[in-house]
Amino acid sequence: MAKYLAQIIVMGVQVVGKAFARALRQEFAASQAAADARGRAGHQSAAASSLSGLSLQEAQQILNISKLNPEQVQKNYEHLFKVNDKSVGGSFYLQSKVVRAKERLDEELRIQAQEEREKGQMPKT
């Protein structure tokens, strides 16, 4: 009886171990694919996301912006900053999220402008 119980336990551990290994390989592959996708978006953009704690998409969602347009970013920022001011019953937490989102979008606009300048300076071959 104990022999059969030990065999069942060993088989169960093997099945769980194989499933865990397979899940780990899938997660690693997905992580590599995501890293490659971020790499295509530019190393500076990924660095800006890690520094600010917000991805570009999150910042766009917070400020309700679909395309990066400096005027629209500023307009939405000013509106959301005023609406969430603590003196008018707003939330300091939301106001700080709005500020961080604007900082992230400003950084992305700066990166895009820098890339445009570098493209313009490259000699044509």
C-alpha cells in the first residue's frame, strides 16, 4: 500500500514539474517577445517608461490622448489638473497621476523630436 502511495506521489510531482517547466518556457518566450517589441519602439522610450513608472499607453489614457500632440497634451493636462485640485474637492493622488502622465508624454515628445533631428542630420547615401 505504501509503495503505491509513493508511486502516485512521485508521478504527481513529475506531472506538476513538467507543467511548471512548460509554463516557465512559455513565459520566457512571451517576455522575450515583449522585450523585442519594446526594443523596436526605441531604447530611450523604454528607459523613460522605467524611470517615470508609466508606459506611454498609460500616460495617454490618463490624459485622454490618442495621438501625441503637444497642444492637446497641454490642454488636457491643464483641465485635469484644475479639476483634480484639492481646493475644489479633487484628489491629490489623481492630480499627481496627471502630472506624471504629462511628464511621461513630454519626455516622449522630446525623444521623438531628438530622433527627427538625428534623421535630418544623417547624410544620404
